[in-house]
Amino acid sequence: MSDFALSIDDTLFEITESYPETIEVFVSRGFPQMGDPEKRNSFGKTINLKTALMLKGLSSESFMNILHESIEGARTVGDVTLQSGPIKTKTALNGESLSIMGLLPCPVRIPLMEQFEKFARDYTDKTGTALNYQLQAASLGLEWVEKHILNIESKKDLPDLFLSAGFDLFFDEKKIGHHRKTGFFKDMTGDIKVNSDFEGLNIFDPEKHYSIIGTVPAVFLVNMDELGDRKKPESWEDILKPEFENSVSLPIGDFDLFNAILLNIHKKYGKEGVEKLGRSLLEDMHPSQMVKSDKKKGNRPVVTIMPSFFTRMTGGKGPLTAVWPKDGAIISPIFMLSKAEKEKELQPIVDFFASKAVGEILAHQGRFPSTNAEVDNKFEDSNYMWIGWDYIKENDIGSLITECMELFDKSSKEQIA
């Protein structure tokens, strides 16, 4: 019997204040504003769960079960990582500790935390070294990173190991990017063979600074009822055609994935391609909203671009059809950064996150293809679009993302006007 009280008449704010682990549930199921503290405080106080679910057309019984599962799951694994401050798995026997921080994709966070909790306790038992860790839901995103990472001025205060998807944080010279050239980080995964799904892409860092343990692929979801007499888009080039102007929903709020899309379009089609992408924009939607976009009363997108995980939520019914781009699903890498000076202490932790077990959680529970060669990612389609390390090396990625975003914003606003 559960020892917590949860009522359908509670406001969203009351629920998330009492049970912070439910924030990612709300965000991943159509309430993106609940991931923002200010909006959670304002919007969340004005609506109770019963009304919110009614407005979204969601089953109250199913949703309550999901909330209960998230709370139970968090308690089972001691998952209090949404709270502030470092978490110690066990008191250090030798006075030593390591810090681990990062953002984990929402669909796989709880199973990953469960495995990591077991590993962390064994690690402390064997080494006497405590692990201080904060592995947050990716839905907390930019605000959490700015608070806990970007304000750190001293190298020694940076986490010993950091996990997250995306390009902005890791390659922007004004953020963590400037540490890369100094050899501050080291890829400790060794000379491992890449998963055959990524063969030929040269996805591993040739300079051995950053590790990549998996990827988040972007694919299309096409509303066949809204397509009309247009040919179904099969490639990124198709998305940029005039017939899809003002017809595409893009994951702008998902900075990691959207930045990857912008960079790949810029590399392949130049500034003109980014401007065309801007003109294609109909609206920004969370993936959980995208998969129900066919039920919108108006302004329905013809194409939505989203992480492949969310295409499973359509259930294979209705007018929405998933399309894997024939020129490759654009990928946002899941990076792992490890301090070179702590290689001996970090090696077992790096091995854990790069392992087959973690890779299978990413691939099978989240549809985030693993780079581990031992993992069967179980994707019928496995061609990907990757910007490449040469492109990263030749460009100031932080400045390029800003430039692309400005081009995109300008052309999308001109289209609306």
C-alpha cells in the first residue's frame, strides 16, 4: 500500500511540490510549462489535475497510474536527484569523493538511475570513495545547466564526469568548449569498436577528448490527412521545399535536438537551407503534443519533426505515419565528458556508462541508438546524418548556433507576417 497521498483534485503545483519526480511525467505528456519553475508556479497553481487531463483528453486512471509509478520508482532507487545539493551514495571510507552530473533523457532516466544506484554502492564498497551525483531529467534543460555548470569559474569545481546530449554546452568557447583544447577532458572508453549502425560515420572523437555513448535521432511524423496532393516528404531536402512552407512543427524547445538540426541543415544546405527551414515552421510543439496533432481543431502540421522515441506513442493508428529520412535521421549525440586527471578513479564509472547494459536501456527503452558494438539497437532503419568532427573543428559551434538561430527566427517571422 502506498504511503503517499495523491488526489485528482490537487493542483499541478501541489503535486510537483510534494513529488518533484513527477515533473518529468507532466513535461513528457503534454505539459511542457511544468518544466519551468516560474510557469510551474503560475500555471500549476491555476489548474487541478482533473481539469488538466480533461483538457488534454487523457485518461485520469492511466495518468494517475503513471504518476504513482514514477513516485514509487523514485523511492525504490533512492532517486532524489531532483532535489538541490549533492547526493552521496555512502559515506566515503577514505575521505575521497567524485562528482557526477548530467541530464538524462526522460524516457530512460528511471531505469538508468536504478542501474546506476546499484553500481554506485558497489563502487563505494570496493574503493571507499563516495559518489556525489545529480543526474537530472533532460526536461530541466538549459536552466539547470546554467545554474549548476555555467556559473562554475574554477576548473576544479567542474564535475569529474558530465553526461548530456547536444552541442551548445560542450563546444561553445564561452561555456565548456574552451576546456576541450587544453586536454582537460579525456575519452576513456578506449579503442572500442563502434556499433555497426554508425559504421562509416566516424562518430567517435578522433582527438580522444569527448566520449559518445548514444544518440537522439530526429525523424518525421507525417499527417496523411493534411498532406493533400503533396508528395510525402522522404528527406530533409523535401522538408525545405516551398510546398511545405508554414506546414512543419519543429522541436524548438528541445535545444539539444533543435541545435543539431540547425547545424546539419547549415552544413548541407548553407544559410539558405536554414532560412528555408524557418519558412517551413508552423509552430513549436512538445513531442507528446506532436503525436496527438491530428486531433487539433485547427493549425494542424503536415509534418512534425521529433525524437524517434515519440513516434511509438501514435500506436500505429490514425493518419500519422512515421518516416525515417532516406538521407539519414539527424542525430544529437549523448556526450560523456571525463576529467583526464581523474582517469584512474573514473575508469570504472566510464565503463559503466559505456557498457552494453546501459546501451540496451538507451536503445530498447528509449529508442536512443547506442554506440556500443555489442548492442542490437533494433532499428529497421539505421542511416544517420552526423555533422562530423572535421566540421566541429573547423567552426566555432557556439557562434554558428547563434547565427543559425537568428537566420531561422528572421525567416520564420517573415513567413508568419
